[in-house]
Amino acid sequence: MRVTFEDQQACRDYIQHPLHQSLLQSIGPFVEGIVVMDYPFA
């Protein structure tokens, strides 16, 4: 899965959103690992 945000605040809002937190709870048992890459595009 790839998710792109307009800015850092949008990313923070997404991470804290109740629907995102619910998704994490649902898929957590099936996920072996997560890789996060955070870099700006020029």
C-alpha cells in the first residue's frame, strides 16, 4: 500500500483518525512488518 499526503499535518491527521486506527486493529494480526519511507518530492 502506498499513501501520499499533501503535507506533514495531513499525515498526522490521518494517523490519528479513528477510521485509520480501526483499520490498524483489523489488519494488525495479519501484518508481519511495516516499512515507512518519509521523504519530500521536489
